[in-house]
Amino acid sequence: MITRRIPALLLALSPVWVTTSIHAEESVQADPVSEIENKIDTKETEINTMAAEYSSESERLQQLQNENSKLKRSEQELNAKRNRTKSALDKQYSRLLDDPEIDLMSFQKAYQDAWSEVKANQSELLESQQAITESKMRLSQVKQKQARLNSEYSYLKEQKVEARVKRLEAELRESDVIETSYKTTCSATMTLGECTSQGQYLTKQKAVKAFKSKLMENLTESNIAKQNAKGVQLNVHVQESQVLRSGFEGNNSYFTQMQAQLQARPEASAACKLLNVSTRYCLKGSQAEAPKKQDKNWVNVTVRSDQYEDSVVINGINYGSTPVEVVLPRGQHQVTVSKDGYQTYNRTITVSASDTVWVKLRPNG
């Protein structure tokens, strides 16, 4: 005989679920992960633009250095030409003592022209050296911008992982009401109570399995989560349940139709395991007592020195010459400032807020 009951659980929970659903629709907000992805796309465009600018400036600097080398070779040739014309003019002056009628005009003209060429070459050399200095400065500035953009890009990538983990953690905390039916075969030695208990237990197990499947299917990153789901404990709990219909259907088959409210209480690192990222993102988020202290905070750090054309290396990365402005996480960092002819500054600094590091380089000796 099949017994039927009014689905009181469904009636009791439906208003709650409808209200929650409406409220969710009214308070829909932009996905933080999508917002960060847009920022990453923008930052990648900036990095590519800066890379093109660096390449262009590097080519220009190479051209300037090639032109400067030509001017230096011309300088030697023009100085030699000037010396030859001077020697020729000196000889004519010596002959002038014996022969006052000697014409010096052509020799003077040759010497004057040679001098003019030397001066013109010197002027071009000065302009060339100035242009090279300015190009190196621009190149250094571009390198600093690249370093800053790369740091910001790394920070955004870090933020994206954190946002993905938080999103998945929220999605794993969903609850649902599921209606499930299951037909089991009871052995002849079972009592009615034992058969009923078995039917309800197996129906709950089916509900748990259906809930897990639905939960995984509805995740924003469902595909990657399914690939890494093995061994992840979702810990699905049946919070409430009610049998809607149950009874024997012949051949010792016992039918149970049940309605249950279920909720996942996943292990602390579940989201990280499903996304295949470091568990530190989950452990950090689980320590709610001091979330601000656990988050990786980033600050602006500027390095300056009393010398030009020096070299700044922070944590093994060369940022070019000072002033250098970078974005670094709070904590300890290795800073090295060097220049030929000066003692190298090499210190481990601790940064807790935006700050400027002033370096005075001492000459060798």
C-alpha cells in the first residue's frame, strides 16, 4: 500500500526560497572576477604599448650610437686633415722669409676650411651625445613604467585568483530543496521498520548525490571544478526531510518519494582544490578574525640616489636608474643601488607603508 503525505516541507520553504530569489535578482552585482579580468586586459594593453615604446626607443638609441661612432671616426679624419693644412701653411710662412711674393691665400683658405669642418663636427658630436643621454633617460623611464605595470599586472593576477576563490566559496555554500524518489528491494527477513529506514536512507543518499551534481553543474567555473573534484570533501548535509509517498509496490520493492533541504559545508580548502590553486588563498580567507592583516597589501616605494645613471635592483629585478617607483607587497625586500666608481648600496628594507628610500653612494677608494 502506498501512503501519501502533504508536502509540508515544500510549502513551508517555498515562500522563503521565492523571497530569497527575488531579493537576489534585485541585488545583482557585477562579478568581481569579470571586473578584474577587464582591468587585466587593460593592463596587458598598457604593457604591450610600453613594450612597443621600449623597442622603438631602443632602436632609436642604437641609431644615435651608430651615428655617434661615425662622427667620432670623422673627428679623427678631420683633425688629421686640419693638421696637414696647418703644416702646409707653416711651411709657406717659413718660405715667406726668403720669398715675400709667395701667395698664402690658398693655404690659409684650406686651413680655415679644415678648422670649420672640425668645429662643425664637434658641434654635431655634442648634439649627438646630448641626444644619446636624453634617449637613455627616456629608455630608463620606460623601463620604470614597465616595471610598475608588471608589478600592477602581477597584483591583479593575484586579485583574480582571490576573487575566483571567494566566488566559488560563496557558490559552494548554496542550499536547495530537492524532491527525490527511490525504489529499493527489501529482504524477506527485514521488518517493516527496517525496510522503511533503508528506503529513506537510500533516498537521502540519492538526494545528496543529485544535490552535489546540481551544485557542481551550477558553478561559474564548473568545467575546471569537475576536473579537480576527486577527493574534495563537500560535506553535504540533509537539514530537513519529509517523506511525500512511500510503500510496497510488489516483489518486495519498497518505493520512497522524499523532499529534502540540503546544504554543502565544504572543507576549508575545497574552493582552492577545485580551482587547482594554492591552498593559501583558502586558508587566508578562513581566518576571519583579522582579514586585513592576512591580506597581501601593496604599497608604493620610491628609490632615489644622489647619482645619475646608476642601477637599481629590487629582489633580483633590474629597474634601471633612479628615481625608481615600484609597487611592492608589505614586508622585507632586497634593494641594491650601484654605479661604476662607487660603493654598492645593498640593504634589506622593511616596508609597511608607501615610502621613499634615499641612497647616498660613496666613491670607491
